[in-house]
Amino acid sequence: MSLRHYFRRPPAVTAAEAVGLVADGALVVDVRRAFEWNRVHIPGAVHMPLEVLPERCLELPDDRLLITFCTGGIRSAGAANLLVENGFDAVNMSRGLVDWRTAGGPLVTGEGHPSP
């Protein structure tokens, strides 16, 4: 993925907005690494690490809003730009995991148990 994907500000939503969008059918695309995903993730999210996103993004549905997600919002900003360039309706969830928890978004641990 090119550095140019990080220099533009992608369309963004807050975690609170993302929780509502997911309830309405949006799909979260988690671009974190495998060890991060295994620790905790959003139920129903698609795990597609940033390193493979350029080659695998065409596997994503093109009929739903895609919300890119990472721990702090930096990697997912580049991912959102990449998806938009490839014709997807995509937004970045700014501030990532921390704000998702604060907004009351559900999380599961790698073992599939709800996270406190």
C-alpha cells in the first residue's frame, strides 16, 4: 500500500456512529494484524490485515458500507482510502478500538467470549 493512502483524510465516522451503522447493516473491516485480532475483535467483522488488503479487497461485498477499523485509526484511514479508490463505499472509524469500547460496541476475545 502506498504512502499516498495516508496523506488524504478519508470519510470518517465516530465509534458511536459506527455502532449504529453496523446495526443498520454496515460491515466492519478489521485491518489489524492477526495477534491483535486474536486478542479481541468486533463480532461479525471481516479480518483482512492491511498487508493483504490491496490484493484481497475485491473479496469484500460491494453492496454494503464498509467501516475500516484498527486500534487507533491510523492504519484504517489508509485502508478506507484504498477501498474508496477501488470503488467501495467505505469510511474510517476514527480512534479505533478505544472509542468503540467507550461507545458500547460489542467485542469478543479470541476465544469467542464477550469482552468486559
